[in-house]
Amino acid sequence: MVQDVGTTIEIKKQNRRNVLRYIFRNGTTSRQDIAQALHLSMPTALQNVKELQNLGLIQELGRYESTGGRKATVISSISDAAFSVGIDITRNHISLVLVDLAENLLYHERIICPYQNKIEYYDKLGVLVQNFIKEHPIDSKKIIGAGISIPGILNEDATVITYSHVLGMRNVSCSMISRVLPWPTFFENDANVAGLAELRLAPLHSTMVYISLSNSVGGSIFIDGKLYKGTSQRSGEFGHLRIVEGGKTCYCGQKGCADAYCSALQLTEDGRNLEVFFEKLKSGDPKSVAMWDDYLRELSQLIINVRMSFDCDIVLGGYVGEFLEPWLPELSTRVAALDPFEQPGNLYLHACHYKQESSGYGAAILPLENYINKI
């Protein structure tokens, strides 16, 4: 059977992208390792490395120590060949992130700037981004785009923010933001990009669920390394899983939703003083201990519902996720008690690696992915 020319060309392009991503993930590697890891023939690996060198994206850095045969050449990415900006918009802050082509997080900053759906806010955002870039020693001409994280739902082509409970907005055009930035812009839900950031630490083609525990509860789902958005762009709305029959009223109007029990707002009055809450918790403050016990009980119920649905690793992030690491063993024990299939040593629950910069970093990956997909 003769293979279609278009299919052959796309396979070659995909091989090249896979080689580049492999080099990024490993820092340094060799042609032999590339061929073995990606199941490519040596001539194919050699050709792809040569093409990426000609594009100015990778380089040779000498040779490895000999293990008896011919010394292999060290291959590395040229990480400063391009840069990307990540912007995370929340109710009270703007987080800015700068990432290089190899997805290294170079710089990040969090600025107090309460959201307002006004021209003045968006203009200020543009100024803050430009000032942030000027503060750091990079060639701004190499910036290939900006990724923007939004705590809300976007339409299918990510041109309209259809709804954000956190920001109190409906049907706002993304052009209100993109017009103040001089690069191509890419918009995505905050939990989706935070999950994308965590996915970068997992093996290739991993299946994983990310649960965001911020002022609202959300999440993202990755199947074989790809984001699953659902038919209405609303996958991962874990905050509206019912965990208490006839329970507290959620902002959506239903009763017993996880959001009414597991958001950061359940631990503080305004959701912005979690540091104080956890300091009190560590000191043994009775009220804080009781609140935390209630919180972990309901969070365990949410987690087991997600686990039963997806049977994969679960990463806990968001505002509360920043502080969860010391309590992860206790939480894992509580969840295991609810799991009829749990086996000893089954470690699928993780606290997030990235903290306040998670959504900004994940957003910054979007322009890089677009850039690589065009190579």
C-alpha cells in the first residue's frame, strides 16, 4: 500500500517535534538515546537532529565519556532561542511569568491588582507586562507569544470568556486583553493550564487529573498527555460534584456541591489569609484544627469520587494545594479508607509542585506549544 504524501510529510514533522520535545525534557542527550527512546532509526534521528540544528534550536556540546566505543556527541537545546510570557488573572492579583523555549521558568512576579472589567484595568495590565519584561535580561525580540490564564469558561475557539464566577463577568471578548499585548495571545482556563504545568513533571503521555482548590473548586483532565475539554468546554468542573446530600448551598444554586465545602474560602473569611490559617493550624489552635478536620473529611469525599471516575494520578493544587504537602499522608489515609479497591502502597495522590505561579507557567507553555507545532 502506497502511503499518502501528505501523511508522510506530517509523520516527518511529528518526528521532528518529538525529537525537540525529548531534548527539552532531558536537557542533554545523544543521537543514539533519541533513536532508542523514540523508536526511530539512526538515519531518521540523525536527519532530525541536523534539521533542528539548522533551525537554530539545538546545538552540540562536545562528547560524552567513552564507554568502550566511539564517544557520543552531546546534544542540547538552545533554550534562549525563544521566550514566552505567562499571565494569570485572578480576582485580586496578576501573576507574570517568563519562560524560555526549553520551558524553564526564568522569572515570576505576583502583583496586587484587583480585577475590573474596565479599559483602565486592561491598559494597566499591558503596562505591567512590559515593565516586567524590561526588568529582566532577555532579548524581547525573541518573545513569541503570551499565554493568558482566566478563572472561567471560554468558548470553543477561546475568543470569548463566556462566564467567570470568580471575576464576576459574562461574555467578555478576549480582544479586550489581547489588544494591549504586542504578541500572539493564547487564552485558557486557569485550572487547565495549572494542570498542564504539573503534567510537565510526569512521564510522556500520562493520564492525570488536577484538582484546583482556590476561591472556587475546579480542575483539569489529561488523557494520554492531552487535555480533555469535553463537548461544552466544561470538563473538570469538580466543584459541582455533589458530596453532601441536601448540604450547603453552592454559588451555582445547588445544594451539597464540593465548592461549598472545599474552596479556600471555607478556611478563611476572604480566601486571602491562608498563611495565617495554616500558621494557627500548626500551632494547634482548636478552631483551626476543627475546621481542618471538617475540610479534609469533605475533600476526601471529593477525591474518592474523582478517583473512582478516572482511576489515575490526582494532583491537588490551587491556593490550598500550596500548603498541603505536610498533611498529604493524613489525607491519603482518609481517602484510602473510602476506597474499596485500595491496595497498600498505592500512591496516586500528590500535592502540586508549582505554587502561586502554576497557572502563569502553564499559560506560558501555550505559545511554546504553538511554536513547536509549526516547526
